[in-house]
Amino acid sequence: MDKYSNLTNFDELLDLEHGKIGYESRMEYEEMSQMFIISEMLKEARKDANLTQEQLAQKTGTKKSYISKIENGKGNIQLSTLFRLFEVGLNKKIGFTFL
């Protein structure tokens, strides 16, 4: 617990646990974090639309197993597929912010 005693913010914790921005382990952590966020957003939007994974798959020309993988953070998703799932399947717009 001593190694955490001087930390003052979350960025310092990330640096300590996963390395500074640009380190391989930090990039892997950031990528997995973003995938988790996307998977949760997809799951929530699908449920709000009262659609099953099967129904969303049918609307977007994908497979239920693929939707399940994405919602469980297990699969890679192409940007075009992400747009199709949200915009065609769920009638939601996607926006990006680059920091």
C-alpha cells in the first residue's frame, strides 16, 4: 500500500500501474478500457431500444454471436460496423472527441 500513498490523482495511478502514455502496457490498458466502454454503451442502447442481440444482428446484417462478443468486450470492432450497429440498428448518432 506504500506505493500508493503519494498519489494525488487517477492519472498518477495509471502511470504507476500501467506505465506512462506511450508504453505498450499503457496502450493495451487504454484500448481495453475503451472497448469496455463501447461494449457497455452498445448493451445499454440495445436494451433501451427493447431489442435482443438476435434482433439487432438481423437489422444490421451481423450475427448474434458477434453482438454478444462485442457486448462482452471480447471482439474487435471495425469503425464501419460500430456505426452500423448504432446508427442503423439502434437509430443513434455517434460522435468522437479527440483529446
